[in-house]
Amino acid sequence: MEPNEKYIAAENRYADMDKNYNRCGKSGVLLPKVSLGMWHNFGANDPYERSKAITHYAFDHGITHFDLANNYGPPYGSAEETMGRLMEQDFRPYRDELFISSKAGYDMWEGPYGEWGSRKYLMASLDQSLRRMKLDYVDLFYSHRFDPKTPIEETLQALVDIVRQGKALYVGISNWPLEPLKAAVPYLKERDVPLLIYQGRLNMLNREPIETGILEFCRQEGVGFIAYSPLAQGLLTERYLDGIPADSRMAKEHFLKSERRTPELLAYLRQLEAQGKAHGRTIAQEALAWILAQEGVTSVLVGASSVKQLQDNLAII
Ligand code: NDP
């Protein structure tokens, strides 16, 4: 696509509706089995043309769900600004076909009101996110982490009120432990803002939501579950089999440290590779298929630094 050419979404993007979407818990919402996360690769330091190519490819192939948070970038806020630019230039005509989420919980701005779970922070943060993304509302707004020092009712009531104000259509919870999650579900249900979805880290190397019972609880309660870092930030792919590529997340030594590339991991990957070959799948596809096979999982929330990676991941469905 030329830089000034108008974006027109692929006509056949919903050709495989029955196959590509899962119902989110007991709600009316269908989410794509593979959703796109914008934590990395969509900030101000990343080439905009590449962000555009990846998001276009995603939407052209039926990925309707894009996941953001206030502090995605770097710098903080800039992934949402990228989404705002995409909205203005390409996606506005398709707004009603998109399911866009954002979150607040981690450190975002200085001072006492820039993180955690107070009403003050959540409300202000969502207003900022809407401005950056050039949206009137988000489809889904999350509490990004549990705040043990704020009364749980304050955080939950802020989520309820955000929906009442029309700034979000649904609410979600991410990274909360099981006990407060158990309190959140009835609180929200009683106020007619049922919890749509839980976002937690789940992949073949980290099975915490299964071990803690969170996935099972969500399933029983009719709450959807979306698995973040389903490829363990790239570990569960071919990326690191033969070394650490210069353009990889591990080479940055920040969120993914090279110490994770152990002989045990490489042996595990070789085994997955062989298993994948038997199924006609890549390592990444094998890892995503494992998650999607878990009962209660609605979607895998992948990241991608190229169209080719996304293409590989999408081939799973
Ligand atoms: P993944 O586990 O999917 O890792 C993505 C990275 O893996 C890519 O950036 C790329 O690495 C590599 N990769 C992806 N596909 C392939 C492939 N087919 N072949 C080779 N390498 C591949 O997810 P993320 O950790 O990026 O998280 C996904 C999303 O989950 C985030 O964008 C965010 O929306 C959400 N999230 C939520 C959190 C929360 O607290 N709620 C926390 C973390 C994530 P490289 O860049 O090196 O090319």
C-alpha cells in the first residue's frame, strides 16, 4: 500500500466466521481466537509503516480485537497514540467492527494518582487513553492489576461508573489473584456490569491460571479468558533456537532476559519442534494450539514484530 493510499479492508475478512471466533464467556460478544496485543512494537520508537502493515493485516484477516494499555509504548502512551493515528487515517469507517481495549493499573504518571486502583487514577487514565486513541469509548476497560491498599469496592465501582458514563462498553480484570476475583464477580453482576473477561498470562511455560484455579473459576462463572504472552514473549517460537537475533525482544535485555535461553529451554523447543512437525505446525502454532485447547480460553493475545510472524500465528485457526 502506498503511503497516501486510502485503506480499504479486505472484503473476505469474515469468510471463516464460524471457525475464527469464540464466544466470550456467557456474553453476547464474539472475540477472534487470535487477538493482537500492542504492548511492544507499536510505540513511538517503532516504524509507523510497520505498525500499520501489521494492524492492517490483522484486520484484513478477521482480527477484530486490539489490546492496549495506558503505558504501552515506549514511551508510555505512544502505542495508544499509534492507535489514534490508525483510527484517524484508516480504521474510523470500521469503528463498529473493532473491539478495542485499554487498561490502567501500572505506573503511568508521577505523583500519588498515577498508578494502582483508585477511582481518581482509573477515571483520569481512561480519559487520557480515549484522547490518545481518538475514541469516544473503548469496548473494554481493564483494571490492569489488583491494588491491595485500595478498597476493592472503590476500584470496582469506578469500573461500573465508567460503563455508566458510556466510556467503556464492558469491563475486564487482569492479573488479579483468585480471592479478590471471586469478590469482584458478584459485585459487578449485582450492578448489571458483569465481568466480561479475565486477562492472564498463560502459555506452555507458565500455567499459573490453571494451577491457581483462575481459568476454571472464569469458566464456571461465564467469564471469558484471554491469554497474554501466549508465546512467552517469543521464547516459544523458532526465534531463539540458534542464537539471539539483534532485532529481537531478548536482545533488548529488558522484559525478556537472555538468561531465559537455557539448555533446558532449547531442549524443550527441539521437542516441540519435532511434535509440531508431526502436526504440520511451527513451534509457535504448537504453543498457541495448546492454549486454545484449554477449556474456558476465549482468545490468545499475541504480539508480533512483523506481518510474517502474525501470519504464522494466524495459521493456527
Ligand atoms: P507473545 O508471547 O505473543 O510474544 C510476542 C513476541 O514473540 C513478538 O514480539 C515476537 O518477538 C515473537 N513472535 C511472535 N510471533 C512469532 C512467530 N510466529 N515467530 C517468531 N517469533 C514470534 O506476546 P507478548 O508478550 O507480546 O504479549 C502479547 C500481548 O499481551 C501484549 O501486546 C499485551 O496486549 C498483552 N499483555 C498483557 C499483560 C498484562 O499485564 N495484562 C502483560 C503482557 C502482555 P520479537 O519482537 O522479538 O520479534
